[in-house]
Amino acid sequence: MKGQCGILPRRRDPRWNVVIRSGDGQNLVTEDVTVVEGDVATISCRVKNSDDSVIQLLNPNRQTIYFRDFRPLKDSRFQLVNFSNSELRVSLTNVSISDEGRYFCQLYTDPPQEIYTTITVLVPPRNLVIDIEKETAVEGEEIELNCTAMASRPATTIRWFKGNKELTGKSEVERWSDMYTVTSQLLLRVGREDDGVPVICLVDHPAVKDLQTQRYLEVMYKPQVRVSQNYPLQGLTREGEPLELTCTAFGKPQPTDMRWLRVDDEMPQHVVVSGSNLLISNLNKTDNGTYRCEASNAVGKSHADYMLFVYDPPTTIPPPTTTTTTTTTIPTTITDSRAGEEGAIRSVDHAVVGGVVAVVVFAMLCLLIILGRYFARHKGTYFTHEAKGADDAADADTAIINAEGGQNNSEEKKEYFI
């Protein structure tokens, strides 16, 4: 080493700051120390195969800090932690940048041995600040954010997050003496979904953990409009029935101007508009058309449309009659965009069932009529052959005598009814 005479060449072990002397079997062992500014650094000079030789510790200016267990240096921040024939351990409190450098361990042997340990002082960023170009941005704008980490050692790494998503910024490093100031710039195009979302500036530095700061985005956007049908809740809008619509709008700032209009035509006189509600108490086909709700704020204007188509009133199936001709009407169901397919299929099924029942009833009535007429035709006077040949007789006695076969066949002419 410099300033020392008679010291033989040394070999350095890459794992330790170790000086191994050849021939005498003794050696010194120490480790480098990394400490955060303001914390405590501990320096240890250890001897392997000790023979009770004197150990001392020197500062970077080669001033003796400790000689055995005695402290010649008048700096109370150095305190003896342990002293023995095989170790000298000293602590240094409230470490500052000026304490950084090489500290020497010496062993008074013949010839003397020496090794050094390096103290590295880390300085966390003094301040972490986010500057934003605009406190309030409009949807679609690109804004600039800058995050600055001042006076750190070594230079810090800055990372950006929007919510849980990491973003990429552009960093610049400035050096002032032994300190570094890092500024990272982030360009961000904002939308309405970014309103109220935190933008986080996070620092990666060996001297500090979880150091971050954040700013919440404030984004203004034009209204988002929606029209909902309150009545009828489901099914078709039919002639003669009422219709009620409600318009809702959300924006930042909250919309203050909201109005209803009819696209490409005048609003019917019987339509009642009350704030965000539109009411038609008695629909008719002249009400067909597109009804629009418009809402506006300081950012802009938006709208939502409702297409109205008025259908015929529902058809009623007439009750079955006893007339010879029966007409069964099966209504045709028209599915509107506001009626579900399930409702249309159910209407068709009911109409078909009603038609089939009417046809069956009519067929039964016709069968009853035919059977009645048949029985009526065969119910009347029953003619026999007893009077055959008596049509030309002058009186009743002669008719009996002239009857075919006379008295001899009178028994054969008899008929019996049971």
C-alpha cells in the first residue's frame, strides 16, 4: 500500500476484501458497507489465526479512529462495538456524504498487514412532485405531466401508473455535485373514463421503498344520453294505448339543458313534455316517427333517438254461433322492435288454438242438425197392406169383403206391433 514500506505483495479474494500474507499464516477480513444517509454504518476488522497482534482502524484521511480499544480521534459518532484479539468492530452514527470513502484495517505484525473497506452512502430523493399541465382537461385532449425526484444518490428511476396500468415516460437526469435530479415526462390523452383516476409517480431507488406521489385526473366530457320506455313495459305500442318515455343524461359538468323534439316533423299537439318525460296518452298512427332527446353542457351536445311505430289494436275472436257458415279469423302478430320474439310466438299460438276450437264446435253443431232431420223424416204414419183392393168399395163392409184373399187370408193380413 501507499505510504507503507516493507509490505510484501498481496492476493485479493474476489468474495471479500481480504489480504492474505504469504508465510505467516495470518490474514485480515472485512466487508464493504452501504448505508443510507443518516443511518448507522458498522465497520468490522477481523483477524484469522490471531497471535494477539495489535489492530487499529483509520479513516480515509489515514487518521487513527481506534487503536485497540482506545479512540484517539475526537469524533463521538464513532463508538466501539466489540474489541478482542480477533476483531475490532466500530459503529458510525448519522452517516453523511462526507463520511463516504475507504477505511483501513491494520494489523501490527512483522511485516504489518493492511486492508480497506469502502463505505457507500445512499441519498433518497428529497422531494417527489407531480406537475400537471392542466388541472381540468377536456375529453380527447393530450395533457403533459412531469414528475421530479430531487437530490438523490445514485440517480433514481421513475415509473408511471394510471390506476393499475403502467405507462411509459421519458426521463432526463441532471447532476449537481454528487447529487442527481431526475425529471420524467408523461404525455397522456384523456377520455371520460379517466375522470377521477389517479396518475401515480413511483420511485425505484435502493435507499427507499414505496416512495410515490399521485394526482387525480379531472376530465370534462359532453353528455351521454339514453331514452327508456316506461310504459308499456313490454310488447307493442298499439293504437289507443298510452306511451311514456324518460330521458336520462350524464356528463361533466352535469347537463342543465334537456329538450324533446320530433325529427323531420312537428311535435303532435297532444304530446305532453314534462322535464325529462314525454307522454302520449292516446296513440294513433299519426304519431309515427322518430322522437329525439337532446342534452348539452359546457363541453358539447349529445342526443338519443326513439323510433315510434303504432300498431293496430289487438283483434278479438268472435264467439261461435249455430249458423251454417262460420268464419274463423286468425290474427297475424307483427313483432315490433320493442316486443320480444317470445311474446309474438305466444300470440300466434293462442290464435291458432282458438280457431281450432271454433271449427270443432261448428262441426258438432252441423252433425246434430243432420241427425235431427234424419230421425224426423222416419217418424210418421205406418201403412199396411190390410186395405189393399178396398179403394173402390161402396162402403166399409164391401171393402173388407173385397180385400185380397177375402176372409180366407184374413189371418195372414194381420200384423203385430210390439
